Amino acid sequence: MNIIGPEYLTFGVDDVRACVQYLIDYGLKPLDVDDQGGFLEALDGTGVLIRHRDHAGLPAPMGTASTLRETVYGVADESTLQAIEHELRKDREVHRTDDGVLHAIDDMGFALGFRITQRRALALPGEISNAPGSTTLREVNSLGASNEMAALPRSLSHVVYFVPDADKAEAFYTRLGFVCTDRFIGTGPFLRPAGTLDHHTLFFINTPPFMKGIEHFTFHMAGPTEVMLAGTRFVEKGYQSFWGPGRHQLGSNWFWYFNSPLGCHVEYDADMDLHDDSWAPRVEPSSADTSQYFLFEHREKWMPGGKPE
Ligand SMILES: [Fe+2]
């Protein structure tokens, strides 16, 4: 099943205005947004749909504090939609809405949607490092960093769920063609659907049932410089850093997580490893040491010099 990855996430929130402003400040572009919320998109058209928790037509809440109402995946074609529908009809209700989205509920109670992807193909260079010996260098006289860099989220990368039974959750997504790329013992697997090489678009964290819901979501940036630039600008706008910046071990993705009014963390990520079916999953104990190679903490800009304090 050619599932490419998450296309958009739907939230039902208390404070629509704060969530919309948060995502604009994060770097998403608002489309058709008014006081009822609306859709905010990254450069490739993937994004986040914000609605008030009582908005008519939203998928039902999960019965926990989680504000995530639906994860909608982009798929390659109609035959993939039909294959998903055929598989899920074996043991659950599936329906299509007028917007072409196929809806179902997974074995943990998370609402899922699937539609033929509307992602726009991006033709943008990534960050290039002027490494001695490399044949790929930046053009002469082009700058590696500047205050003019927009540092905008490019594409919805992954979503992480708190689940009460990660094994059961993994078994469900295996039916849809997701494969495990790496695994944290006792926490959960990193999963990759068939239509992408990204290390993961989905990760589970085993938690007590009352915590069930979304832990975080993130968009891919051009590289580590954009993660640092966007994150620094976000802090300077008053948002609270939760974890990072740093670089994860499994997936090698650069990360920086922030608190949000959506009731989950929101991350910037960059430079995730790519894998295909020849990759053998690693199995690691879950710990601070295995979660990152290094971790920094933001501090106010500073320079040496001046009078002694
Ligand atoms: Fe993440």
C-alpha cells in the first residue's frame, strides 16, 4: 500500500485564536483561516487543520485530554485507497466523505483518514555544507546563514502517539504496510509506510491509557541551520522550548521541541535518515543516552567583552 506519509492533522482545541497564531509564528501559512479556525500549510501543502473542540463535523474526541481528532495520510493513487478500504473493511466500519477522504478508526481509537496526496513537489535545495573534500559545496559567494533566511517548514514529517499497547498498535499499522525501522525497548517502534524512505512518519510511546493521544508532530526543515534559526525566532516570540536543539540517534534527525496551546509538543526537524527494505532495524534500550547524540539549550544572544558586571 503506497502510503506516503501524514498529509494533515486535525485538532479540536479550546483556544482557536492562540493555536492559529502559534502555527503562524511556527512558520505555517494560513489558508481560509477565520475565527472558526482553518487550514495552515507548509511549503508542500501538508499542514494542520485547527477547529474549535465543539465544531460540527469534527471526528469524535478520544475520551482523553488529547486534542488530536484525526491523522489524515496522503496516498499515491486510487488503487491504494481501495486496498486500504478492502483491508480495513474486514473488521471495521470505513466510509468516504465528499472531499475524497476515506475514514476509519485504528485499534487504539485514533481516527484516521486517507486521501490521494495533494502534496506539491518541492524543487528547493537543502542546506549544503562547505566540507573540505566534498564535491558538493555551496556556490561561491552564497551565504550559509543570514537573517534573511525564511526558514519555513517544508513538509509534515511525523506524528508521535501515546498508546496503551504499542505492540497492538504496531500490528494494526503493519496491516497497512508500515515497517519498523528501529525500536526502543519498552517504548515502541519507529514506523515507515511503503511510500517514503523517511526513517519514520509514526512513533509510539507506551503510556497508561489515560494519556492516550498525540505527543508531538513536526515538519521537516531544510537542515540544521534552519532548525536553529526557526527555533531561535520562535523563542524570541515568547514560545517555550521543551527539548532541544539536539540530534536524535535513531533517525539522525535534528530536533527542537516546543510547548504549544494545542495540548501537545510541536517540533522542528531536519536531515532524517532514509531507509529502504534492505535496512535491518536496530533495537535499543530507551534512555537519555540513546535518545540523542547531543543536546543544547537555548540562551539569550551574548558576546564576550564589555565592562565586568
Ligand atoms: Fe519527533
